[in-house]
Amino acid sequence: MQVQYQAVRLPFVHPFTISKGTKTHQPSLIVRLEHRGLIGYGEAPAIAYYNITVEQMISDLEKKKEMVERFAFTDPERYWHYLHHLFPNNPFLVCALDMAAWDIYGQMLRMPLFKLWRGNATQLPNTDYTIGIDSTSRMLEKMKEHPWPIYKIKVGTPEDLSMLRALRAETTARLRVDANAGWTLSQALELLPALEELGVELIEQPLAKDAWSDMEILRSASSIPLYADESCVFESDVEKCAPFFHGINIKLTKCSGITPARRMIRQARSLGLKVMVGSMNESTIGSAAIAHLLPFIDEVDMDGPLLLAEDIASGLNYDFGCVSIPEAPGLGITCNLSF
């Protein structure tokens, strides 16, 4: 096994704003694994409020690079367990390496990952397109600039309701709302009747990640499905979220890769929870990993490549919300970076 890596800064088409801040670029670590002539790619975006930077990922990888390469690779699940213990405090780095290992494994077996997992590529969920926080006029411009069947609207400002009403007046598309833990219980309860009237189909992480007693009240009051995001990071969080949410949003980078994400999907199903897999503004590399999970989930937010001004890979096709899963072995993508 040989590992190489590259730090990238992926520019957004528009500055991307959520309740936690604004950025114009997405810093990410791209890893390249080579095993017996096969090459796999993985990606881990750095997210400031999780306190893991690209520099930290590189530092951790450099310290144990020889151990990463020394592993006798046979299958990605064994490799993930090895990496999980090697980097216990860096799930982002583990995710990138796990993704690349699955890419190689699919190539070893000459199968795209979704077929390796016995997934059926019919009736897949459509992806939404995210409209970041901005002035109402700019949010309307972004929506008109990118006609789409489902929009995820970032909220968390005093103008949330007037903005959502203005957007609804201009579109019949399905609307989702993502507060990124930006509301209080009183704000959420006050907004619920209007959100129901506007036809909002789900609300993502309305309250602070540890506001369990408030979430119990909100869940009992809401006819709109509530999905955990910041409250559901690791496998151990799935069962904890079950009494307080209708569904969970799994992020590959946060949970540490494809391997634990597949276990989280099965666990959520056993608890009667709906499952979404979400984007952290990945390029086509990380988004392709999400695409292969489409046959096993209810909803998806994988618009990363659509939000970026420049991509670093090819192989994913988007058509008005519909995503075509790559049919080539592994992730099925081509990376355009030079290592």
C-alpha cells in the first residue's frame, strides 16, 4: 500500500453561509492509495466548527504514514478498524483513507460499490440543492439561477420566515430547512405553524446538538419530520437520537467513512428512523461515495459539486435532482489532480 495526499481549496460559485459562518472556499484533503497497481481516491473536507483542519490531517498522516502503508490490505472493513485505532481522534482522515480503500476494493472485485453491496439503482432519492444564508433578494437570485426540484434552505436569522415566504412565492419546488442548530425551542415552536403552511417537508437540526429535553418537546409538537445532524455524528449517537428525531443525517467525513456509515444506516432502520446522507461540500470524489449509498437511504443532500466553481474529478452526472451512480468499478470516478 502506498499513500499520497494533496491539500486543496475548492472555490464556491457563491460565498457559502450557514448559521455558523461564511466561507468562499472549501479546504479539503484528497488522498490517493495505490495497492498492487490499483488506485483509489478519498476526500475529507475540513470543517472549522469540528476543529479538524487539513493541516492537522496531514500532520497526523505523516506521523504514521509508514503504518498506514504497512497494512496487509484484504478488505476495507478490516482496514477501517485498523485506521480507527491508528487515528482515534481524527475521523476525518480515517474517512478519506476508508473511502480510497473501498475504491480499490471495488476495483479488485471489478464491481461498482453499490452493486457490491447488492443495491438496486431504481427509484433513487433525488438530491436537493442548497441555498445558503444571504439577503432574501440574493437567495431568490440563486434559486432562479439554478432551477431544481428540491431546495435545502439554510436558516438561523431573524428574517427566516419572511425569507421562506418570499422563496415559496417564487417556486413550487419541495423545500427543506436546515437550521444548523441555530434556533431556540421557543423560536422553533413559533415557526412551526408557518413552516407547515409553507409545505416545508423536513427540518434539519433545529436546536443545539445537546438540547435533548427541548427536542423532546419539539418532536411531540412537530408534524414536520425532524432530522438530526450535529446531534448524530458517530455510530453511538444513532440510538441516542431515536426518541428525539424522526430521522438522521449521516455525514461520511464526521462519522469516519463509508464503513461506519453503512452500519449507521442499518442501525437507524432497526430503530425506525429515516435516513439521509448529507454533503459537507465534497467534490465529485466524496460525492461519488455518497452516490453509491443511494439505494439504501430515504433522502440525500449531495450537491457539493453543484456548489463549487471548480471540481477536481469527473464521473458523476446530475440531471435536475437525479443522480446517476457511476457504473465503473469502485467509486467509478476519475481524479484530475496530479500527485
